[in-house]
Amino acid sequence: MHRSRSLGVAATFALLIMGAVAAPAAAGDQQGLHVTLPAWEFTSGTCLAFDGDGNCLLASVQADGIAESSIGGTGSYHGDLTVQFLPGTDCNIVDERDTLGFAAGQLFVSSHHEDCRLHGNRIFAPFTITGGTGAFADATGGGLEFGNQGAPITYNGQIEP
């Protein structure tokens, strides 16, 4: 798939998500979800595979920080990421499993994305809510994750607690 076509699909998806966030709550208990990670950092990492020159090609990385949300106030963020580096580019592929912790419970989120600095945000991908604990034990939903390394990352979408 060509990048311009991928961006068109991604932009269309973003508009659908933004419209869904602005819409009133559905008949189920679905509601808008907005989470921002205003401060986060990589806290550890291990290279899992090297190329012949000793460069890391695949790594397991952890990140921690603060999460602010429309559903739980201020809480914590922990990310477990598998990063595949793409030699000769400034892109990488990330498989991400995040835990967003709030007073009412934890929310589990996953996403898979190719991150490039070619067009605006480095991260621009769909995410899925895979469950949680406490008030979020049976949570489902998803939306769009976007942002840049070193800057806030935002999750906009829908949650059905």
C-alpha cells in the first residue's frame, strides 16, 4: 500500500473517531475516551536481535509516565513495547501493550504501528482496549493513538466499561 493512500485511510479513520468522541453516549454504556500522556520516558530496554555490525534490530522496551484521562482523572502509564528497527530509515515498527492506571482500576490498551517522521506525528495508529481491572474489568473499545516521541501521546476513541 502506498504511504499517501495509507495516510488517506488513517485521516478518514481519525475523522470518524473524532466524530464518535463528539457524539452523545450510545444506548449501551459507550462513552468518549480521551487519554493524554503528558510526561513519559523509556525506563529500560533489552536488544533481542543484532545485525552483523552489532546494531540492534529488535528490542524489548519499557516506558513509564503520567496518564490524564476523561474517565479516571490523573493516573499512571506503563508501556511494554517490542520495537523492530528498520535499517537505512528513520522508521520502526512497534507492538505496544499499555497499562493505564487510575483510582477506579487499570485499563489495558494495545496497538501495532509503523512510526516514521515523514508526515507530522510519528505515531498515528488505531488502538484497541483489551480489558482492565476494577471499574474497567470488562472494558472494550478503541480509537486512534497519535503523538511524537518526547511529546504528549494522545488516545482518542470510545470505551464501553
